[in-house]
Amino acid sequence: MTMTRRSLSKHVCQRQRILRVTSKRWEFRCLHSLVSAPFPTPSAGSVRAVMGVN
């Protein structure tokens, strides 16, 4: 049982890492679309605030 549990936790960790990477990619895509949008773009500060980056 311990072996299966360990492998399960490992799988969960890998999945979380993949999810994190994909979410980062989506954030980048959203930023890119914001930047390349024809209408007036928000300032970098507001974008950072939305992204939660200091």
C-alpha cells in the first residue's frame, strides 16, 4: 500500500507542475493578446496588479 500511495503522490506532484506550466502559458497568451490588442492597452503596472506580481 505504501508503494501505491507514494507513486500516487508523485503523480499528483507531476500533474500540479504541468498545470502550473500550462497556466503560466495561458497567462502569457492573455498578456500577449492584451499587448497586441488594437484598443488602448493598460499600463504595465495595472497588468502586473492583475497578474498579482509586485
